[in-house]
Amino acid sequence: MRTKSNTQILILLFVGVLMAALDISIVGPAIPSIEKTVLMNQRDLSWIFSIYVLFNLVGISLMAKLSDFFGRRWIYLLSAVIFGAGSLVVASSHDITLLLVGRAIQGFGSSGIFPVAAAVVGDVFPVEKRGRALGLLGAVFAIAFMLGPFIAGVMLIYFSWNSLFLINLPVVVLLIVWGYFILPSKRMEEKIKFDSTGVILLGIILASYAVGINNIHADHFMESLTTLPVLPLLLLAGILTPILVILEKTTDVPVLDVKLFRSRQVLLVGFIAVGLGLFQSSIVFLPKMAVALFGVEPSRASFMLLPVVIAAAIGSPIGGRMVDKIGSRIIIFTGLLIATVALFLLSVVLKNIIFFYCAEGLLGLGLAIRASLSYIMLNEVSVKERASTQAVLLIFISLGQLTGSALVGALTSSVNKDVSGFGLAFLVMGILSFFLVIASFFLRSRKKELESHKIEG
């Protein structure tokens, strides 16, 4: 495919992923405005965020597998349509039920946008240029984190909160029209075989785990683990997981190919992806740590996240380009090593703002390894499994984020709500990161990586 076409495709994918990512970060500043027109309590407030993530998790394996069957174009466009419909429902809502339904539809739509975008990169970009393309897509999340509050702040001065979601509609139209003409439409499978039982089981497992973890209270962590909204759901997820694994081993076209994890490369990426999610979740607690350390207002504390966000936005595309030149192992090893140093620095909890900003910047650089993980997964499977494998990677990262949020919340609340609780949380994260540094050393070298590519199978 011509370079010009590839550039257009990358821009299209970038815009789509940015749109879906913005609708995570843009909600926070809009909450006060939403509360003026929609009656809600604190629990409803958390679900505005959580239900988006939950339905993204539930739908991700289904939409990715459908794209492996029907081709990337149609599922990407379908996902954009669903996301646009959800945006319209949210913008039109005047009660919490309709608002949450709209957010759920948005989350389900985004479940096809994220993995299909990475799979398209594998389909149209040659091996030597995949890293930089994935790096640019990886930077989207950091860019969305910066742009979301800014866009919301400016628009809410002149318009109601509903307009934040209405602006998605022209973007969706652009994606549909533009994507129809330039996205690849080749079907990966002529004969459709679909693992509906696996999709349903995986959806139940992920939903049970996500809802259970979300209902854990950090202030009384151990007590809440045994409550009705938590323990039964976590047990259900634990019981169904081995059943799913057994079922998928005997299915011709599994939604979760467990045989893939016989590869040491993929197994290591899975562990590192969970760790990446864990460490990413710790970023959410940095503003609270800044308030405790420096006594700043919560509104200013949020802006104190800029070093980690900017470092991630810069580090991701640079890391992607470096993957193309020196391979994924050294990038992942170096990134995790930097993240480990940053986490240990944050565990010291010194009341020095320059020290705090430096640690944040190092953490942002260290966590910019997402593109490298996507790169490995693309190269470990045949073209027919690219989207579903990217979905697996995203699921691992999301599970890490959910688990990390509960873990850090519990640790920060365990030391009498003192600032030392943050030190304990980051110390534990640093130790975990150190073990992942060791694990990353066993990934394939660049030479072996090039020799083992299965890109056209």
C-alpha cells in the first residue's frame, strides 16, 4: 500500500482513538455541571466512569473477533456508529439512568475502536515501520488526558455539558465517510465460525471482576471484601475462569486462544501488561498525594500531573520509533527500569516539589511501553488473529488498572490516612516493577524477534 495511504489511515485511526479516549478524561470537569441537571449520588458519580470501562471490557473480545472475521473496515465503522449513538444518548439525557445507558453504549463502541486500530497498523504497515505507528497511537491516551480537561473547561464557559458529547457526532460522521474509502476491507476468514459461548463467558468473567473490584472500599478494604457486592462476584469470576480456559482449548476458533500463551514471549507480555495497568492506576492517586504533601488545592493538584502526562506523550512515539531500530526487549527493559526508579523515588515522599516533578516525569517515560507490547503481540500471531490478540492485551492492561486502583487505595488508607500510606503504596509498586524488569530480560532479542515474525501467516 502506498505511503500516502498509510499516512491517511494512521491519521484516521489517531482521530478515532483520540475521540474515544477523550470521553474518559473529559467527563471529570463536566461533573459539577452534570449534577445541576441530573440528580445523582456519590455512587452514581463513580459509575459514570466505571460503566464506560466495564462495557469496553465486555465488548472488546467480541468486536475484535468480529473484525478478524469480517475485516477491519466494517467493524471499525460499526464501532464508530455505536459510539456516536451512545454520545447522542448521553447528550440527550436528563436522568442518571439514561446517562449511564449512554455511557455504556459509548464504552461498547470504544471496545471496537481500540483493538481494531492496532490490528490495522499490523495489516498495512511493514514490520520496520510498525513501532512508530503504534507509538503515535499509544501517545493518544496521554494527549487525551491533557486535552480533555482543557476542552471541557473552555466549552463549559459558553455551552452546557451536553455539548461535550454532541461534538462527537461530526467526528463520527468524518470517521465513517473517510474510513469507508481508505480502511482495508479484506475478510480474514471466508467461513465464519464464532465462539459465542466463549464470548459470553469471558464477558461475564470480566464484568464480575470489574464490578466486584469497583465495589471495594479503600477505607475498610478487608471488611468490604466479604460484602455481597464484592465476594460473590469475585468468586464467580474465579470459578468461571478455569472453565473458560478448558472450553477454549477444545474450540476451533476460540475468542481467547489459550494456546497462544505457550509462547514465552506472549506470556511475558501478559504479565508486563498487567503490571503496566497496575502502575498506570497509581497515577490517579498522585494529585491526592500532592495535596497531602504540599497542601495545595485539589484543582491545582490535578495540573501537577502535567510532568507524567507530557513525558508519556513524548516518550510513546519516541519509544515506538526506537522499537523499529533496536527491538522491543531493550525498550521494555529500559522503560520498566525507569518506572521502577520513579516508583521508588515516589515512595520516599519527600516534601520537595522539584523531586516530586522529576519522579513524575520518569514515571511517564517509564510507562510509555504500551506500543512495544502491541508490537510484540502483532508479530506473534497470524493476520487472522491480530485484532483479537490486541483485545487480549487491552484486557490485561485494564485488569491491571482495576486491580491497581483497589490495591493502591487500600495501601494508602492502611496507615491511618497519613502521607506515609502513599509511600507504602509506591514501595509495593516499585518492588513489583523490579520483578517485571527481570522478566523483561527474557524477551526475545532484536535478532530473534526478526527471525520469528509470523506476519503473513
